[in-house]
Amino acid sequence: MLPLKNTFPYWDTPDKIEGTGLLQEELTRNSVQHAVFVRSDVNDPLIPVVTQLTERVNEVSASLQALKTEVTEASTSVFVHWGSSTCPGSSALVYSGVVGGSNYNETGGAANYLCLPLSNITLFDYTNYHTAHLYGGEYQTEDIHGDKDPLCAVCRSSRATNVMIPASTVCPDGWTSEYSGWLMTGYYDLESASEFICVNFQKEERQGSGVNNNGKLLFHTSTVCGSLPCPPYVGGKRVTCVVCSK
């Protein structure tokens, strides 16, 4: 079987076979008995092979796209934007709500702060009095936000890792700043334990709040020299914070 170009001379005749395709020869005693020209666009044996390869390439492309989506989904993280009902930058809102937790005066109370939703709430009747207690939060600050109920938002970042850095408003090289604010927690002399959280400088509050109901309280944090190295720290200063992602 010989491949043809645009024309192919048949050596037993001056005629030429026009077209592109394959020349099928039947040889008898080392001489050409006859030849049949088969057009490649009609009966090319490579066509089914190419079709199969094309289908396989499409399958592989679809698989790669699915893997890409899966990797993207895995390369995300969630953080709480304390003191705000919205999410910063390119992060997406999961839900927003109000800050809550254990009462400041309960010795067995939980230390952590919660971001409590304000919709799709599920509760059940309960008659056992041996329980933990859930309260709303409250700013305990000497400004216009004092006694107001702090808001919060749970946010999903497109970056895989996030970290809260205390005493700074600058993220390390290669990291993205989600938001910055004040390092806040419970009062040092109160019964219940509490944790440090980073509350947005704006300290957004729930509209209509302002009654001094206490609950899970939020105080500013100040520096105390001694075990805290001064310098670089300075005593009696309000502490900032930043949430960074990468």
C-alpha cells in the first residue's frame, strides 16, 4: 500500500490518478497487475482512531476540570469577622449574626465567643436545669459602642490558611489582610474565662441595642510590661490585631 500525494503516475499507463488517498496494489510475479485508488476521505482507516482519541481527550479534559474544581474547593478557609455583619474583600458571606457566649460572671462558663445566627434558628424544649447558659454579647468600651450588642459574620476565603496576628495591623509578605481591628476579650477580674478575638475597628453593633444587659462581654486589651518585653512593647497601650490569609 503506497501513500499518494496530489497526483501519482501509474507506470504501466500514461494516465494519472487524481486525488489524495491510498493506492492498493496487487502484485503478481513482481509486476503490477492492477491498482485501485481509495480516497482517504471516504475510507481512511485512521478516522475511527482519531474519533476515539478525540473522545478520550474530551474525557480527560472533563476529568481535569473536575479535579481543578475540587482543588479550588479544598483551597479555602473560614474565619469570623468579629464586629461586622459583612465579609471583607473577595471573601464570601456564609452567615451573619450577633456575638454570644457564656455570662461573664459564671465560673464554669465557656471561654470562647460564638457568632450566633439570627435566622434559621432551631431550638427544643428542655426541662433539665443542669445546663450551660448562652447569652448575647456586649461591648464594654468607653465610647459610643458601650453596652451595644456586637455583630459578626462568618466568611469563606478563597485562600487556604488564615491567622490572627495580635499587636499588629500588617500582614507578613505574601499574605493578604482580611481586616484589622482591636484585640478584645473579657475583663481580667471577672469570673468566667474568655479568649482573645480580633474585633473590627468599626465595632458594628445591632440596631436598637444599648441596654446594659451584660452577658458575654468584650473589653479592649492593654499592655503590661514585665513578662511582656518592653521594648518593643510599651506599657498601658491599647492592643491592635489583624487577620491575614494565604
